Amino acid sequence: MIGILEAKALVGKTCELEWKDRLGNVHRATSLIYDATFVPLYGGYLMTAQEDIRLDRLISVRVVEAEPTGASSTASSSINTQNAAA
């Protein structure tokens, strides 16, 4: 699982995200990360251009572009949030 500090490092970057919804369906999207925050009673959330995603539901995150308005520099860093128990 990705932590709030790791999520805050993604703010301002365009990322490929993969997550599960509450029914267990897997979704994929490429989106700009606006913020990472903690919502009381719900936990950590990643605020994106498309929707808000709970951090505990993220499967993987891959940085596509470090700066959305700058030159198209691609990065190969990725975070896999699956653990052995899942």
C-alpha cells in the first residue's frame, strides 16, 4: 500500500494509475495528480484530474511525465502497491 508521504511526492506529475473500485473492478487511467490528502474516517486519498482515489485501493502507479507543462520528459519510476496478502 502506498503511504501519504509517497503519494505527496506524486503531486504535480502525470501518472498512469491502476486501482480497484468498491466492487473489486480494476480501473486504469492516466491523470494529473493535484493533491494527496488524508480524509478523516476514510483515510488517504489521491486527488486527480479525473476522480479521487483511495490510497488503499491503488494497485500501481507509474509516473509518465514529471512536469505536465514542460518538455515531455518521461520517467520510468513506478510504485506497485500489491502486497503478498492480497
